[in-house]
Amino acid sequence: MSIGATLLAFAASQHHNLHMALIALGLGGSGMTFMRVYPGIRRGMLLASVVMAAVSLRSIHHGRANPAMRTLTIGFSVLTLAIIAWSVIRFGL
């Protein structure tokens, strides 16, 4: 199971790396323009966020998480889904 956790941690870090690459390429201020030009990347990031929230919620449902871990996981999953909803409302799908 530790390999799965490592792979999930790596996948989660890629969102940040994409933005850092955009800044390094001089596209820092126009990152949103880049996302509009290539909507597949944005949709992929939104999908990855939904999948990660679902995996997190599923893991606390089937695992033996303590109450603090359950609270944090649910809180961050709700926050993630709220940000995704805001993004879709604001910028479209």
C-alpha cells in the first residue's frame, strides 16, 4: 500500500509543478490564458482533484481513521469540491 501512497503524493504534486513550469517559461501572468487555450489540461486537473477527493473519502470510509483524520479529510474534500464548483461556475467547463 505504501507504493500507492507514494504514487498519489507524486500525482498531487504535479499541479504545483505545472504552474512552476509556466512561471519558468514566462507565462506566470498569463497562466489562465494558457488554461483557456488548452482546456484539456484544466479539465484534467479538475478531474484529478475530484478523483483525489473521492479516493480520500473512500479511504476513511473503508479504513480505520481516527476522528481527527476523518474531520480533516472530510473538510479538505468539501473545500476541494467547493473550489472546483467555483472554478466551473466562474470559468466554465
